[in-house]
Amino acid sequence: MGSKNQKNVVLVLVLAAVLATNLFVLTPLGIYLGNSGEFITPLLKLLAWWALPSIVTLLVLVVVGIVIPASWHQPYIVLLANLSLLIWFQSSLLVWDYGLLDGRNIEWASFVWRGWIDGTIWALVLTVGMVFSRRLFPIVAQAAVLLFIVQSIQACYGIYNVYDQQMPEAKVNQAGVLTNIANFSAQSNVLHIVLDGFQSDFFDELIHHQQIGAGYRHDLSGFTFYRQTLGIFPYTRFAVPAYLSGQIYKNDQPKNEFIGQAIAGKSIFNVASAAGMELDIASHEYWAPLYAMANHTNSYVIPEGGHGTEFEFRLVNTAKLIDLALFRVAPHFLKQKIYDNQRWLLTPLVMDTEYLQFHYFSHTQFLNEVTAGMSVDRSSPTYKYLHVMNTHNPMVVDEDCHYAGRALQTNRTTLLIQSKCTLDTVVALLERMKQLGVYENTLIILHGDHGGWVAHRDYQPKQVNKYEDIPFWAVSLGSPLLAIKPPGVGGQIVISDRLASLTDIADTVADIMGWSQKFQGESLIGTAGVEPRSRYFYNYYWQRDAWATDYTGPVQEYEVSGNHYETAWVPRRVFKPPQ
């Protein structure tokens, strides 16, 4: 009997290790391997952190296996084995599509049927396992161990494939880099701020608001607002290389390879560097290593929930990946508790302040730190590129720009409030530049990489959909803010109805700065009025495996000959991924 008990305890140890490793190592590892570009913390260092909850879970499960009566050993072993099998089944085969987890609210009520499917499968497997544990004991135990071995081999192969592609680690001297980011040249500067997701009609509404519009029009002196600007892509990934280099992604090469080549090659970054400007970049963790492919002087990763130390990046990345892993393996009804309206389960626990996990707050804090630490003693002219996510989903602020206590529904009211709070933060930065005397000599570009997910104020579906049904959100995402202030220009903001495109940014900057390089757009300087012009928008749909695949789905090109929210979108070429 003692030998049998010892054997069962050993098996408990094995299956507990299988379950704990599956939950806290293999599942987050699979998510990481499919999204490795989003994390700058090296994989090996994350593996060490994932081991901690795995070991704690292992110890708890083993202790339970030791203290329970011997008659419960087989049912307990079957329970551990079945949980491992269910976790694999839920995370690998029964993967429901909840869309892009970027802050948009999930319509849980629309997916109740998924909960019944998940719940029935889990209940049946666990119940049958308990009732027939004696018969199933050897089968499910062996199946769980064999499946674990297969998963481990696949994981090792995945690690081998991405090992050479690991992005650089966050710099430990983040504070020193931030000081340089806030330091301007007294000679000449370009301040290029990308307000991710800032929709143009909201900017128009704010600067014409009856109570506060006059203040904005005064504060934004020297700017020209191009309110008819058409975006390029509905998502950031391909919009960035398009406005930095004029190059359009056409599904003819792997996505990351295209982005890297566009930024490292003939981009406005490298043209500025060749012209003798020092390039300072600040961005979200995903974009930092891609932007750093350009010839830069300073690269800063905007931290979430802390001060950007190496320890904090590891801690936040660990919590994010475990949250995502729990979300993936959990049946539908538990997913809602883990997601918690974009707050997540573990991530808020590792933040200095829980709401700093939302990009609005962490990126507002970054802009405020730049404003507070601003100085003017750089010896070389600077090109400062700040990519911030203040207006991106989710909507999380009230009318006083304080945390609303939760993520709110994205609609015209909440997006207008968050857009106003974002604009106030930017205006404070510009006011500080005026106080220090560098506003006048700085070329300033404010723009979105795309618009938002709220229907455009002036959207006319009948005209837009003349040839093909265009999703309303494509028109909204195709409506980014674009406002430019050349050096030496003053006076209240000018409203232009010129038919602009985000692809015009690089050419406009080069024209203003006197650089000879030509890109794929046209300069917006020097021509007044509304000129006949065909512009193009490239729409594609988000895929569940978007981060893991080398190519995207079919990209539909649309030609727009006039105002993009009340003119027909004419379908042209389709760029399909290689077969």
C-alpha cells in the first residue's frame, strides 16, 4: 500500500507540474511567440518570471495531493489530467474571436451561446472524469503527459524560430533619455506628435466649440488644420510606414520586414538625420524597436504603471501575458471576469496607480513630464517624434479628465471628452514651448495615424456607398487629424479644405525644411483652395491571428476623388497575400 501511495504521489507531482506549466508557462509563451514584437523584455527573462506562479501552483497542487485521503487519489489525478486537457482544448481549438483587445467593450450578451458551449464541455469532461475516474485514470493521465510533451517540443521549436528576432530590451537609463527628449535646440526643431486615433471631426468640433473654441484657436497659433485629410490604412501597423516614407503595404512581403525596411530606409527620420538633425523618439513598447531602426539619437519607451525601469517592464509584461493566458484558457463566462472591462485581473495590481495601465493616463503622464522637464540647450537641431495613445480606445476619463472608474462605451460623447483632455495636454506642452522661446522656430505636426471607431459627424452613407458597401468605421478610421505649423508662422489657426492625405506628411516636412528628398505624396505648402485630386485608402479587416501571420488578409484599395465622407469610394485593386 505504501508503494502504491508513493506512486500516486509521484504521479500527482508529474500532473501538477504539467497543469502548472501549461497554465503559466506554455500558454503565455504561445501568446508571446505570436506577438513577440509587442514586448521588449527578452523572452528568457520572462520565462524566469513565469516560473514563479507556476512553482507556487505546483506546490499547492502537490500539497493537496499529499493531504487528501488515499481513496481520493485517483479522482484527483484524473481531475488534474482533465484540467490540463481542457486548458489545451480551450486555448488551441475552442478559440472564440472577441475582436481586437484594444480597449473596445466586448458585447458579452451577444456571445452567451459560447458560454453554454464552453460550460457544457467543461462540465461534461470534469463530471465524467470524476464518476468514471477508476476506468479513465490511466488513459487521461497518459494523454495529458503525452500532449504536454508534444506542446513542449512545439514551444522549443517556436523559441528557436524567434530567438534571432528578439527585440532589444528597455534601456535602464530611461530617466536620462526622457531628459534628452524634453531638451530642445535654440536653433531649429521639428516636433512631430502622433496622437493615435485622434479623429479629425472631433478636433474640428473642439476648435469651433461655442465656449472653448476661441481659446484653442488662439493657443494653436500658426497652425493650418487640414480637415479633409484622408487616412491611409485603418490600423496603425501600415499607417506608420506610409506617412513616414510614403510606401504602401501591398501584401508582397512579410509585414514586419516591410515596416522595418520602410523606417530604416528612405523615411523622413533618416532624411532628417542626414540633414544634421538629432532624432529623438518616444513611443509605446511595441513601436519602440521598430522606430529605433532609423538612425536615431534617443529612443524612449513610454512606460505603463511605473517609471520605466527594467524591473517594471518585466513585471508589467509578466502580468499582461498571464492575464492574456488566463483569458485564453478560461471558458466564456470566466473570460468576462478576467477581462473586467479592459481592467484585467492581475495587471492593475502591479501598477503604481491602477489606472496607469490605460494608455490615456500613462501617455498623458509622459507628455506632462516632457512639459515639466522642458529645456532649451541642445547644440544641434532636433527632430522629436512622439507617438502617444491618449485618444485611443478605451475611453476612461470623465469631463474633468479624471479616471471614470472603468472603461466606458466608445461613442461621440466619451470620445469628445477624451479628445478634449488630450488636446489640453498638448496645448500645455505648446504653451511651455512659447514660454521658453522655441515655439516660433519649431515646425510642429499634429496628426492621428488613423481616426476613431465612432461614426464621422458628416458621414453620408448613400454617397460613400455608391459602388460598394463601405463599413462606417472605415470612413471614421480614414479621418485622422492633421494640423501643421511651419516655423515663423503666427496668427490664429487656419482651416483648410485642401484634399490632403497622410501620405503628404513626409513631403510637406521635407518641403518646409528645405530638404530635396521626394516621397510618394505631395507638399501641402504653397497651394491654396481645394484642388481636384484622387486619394487612396487601403482597407483590410483585422484577423484573430494578425500578429502571428507573415501577411495580412486581402487589402482593398479605394479611390476617393473628393470629400471622403460624402464622396463615393471607388473600389480599385485588391492586394491578396501569397498563396
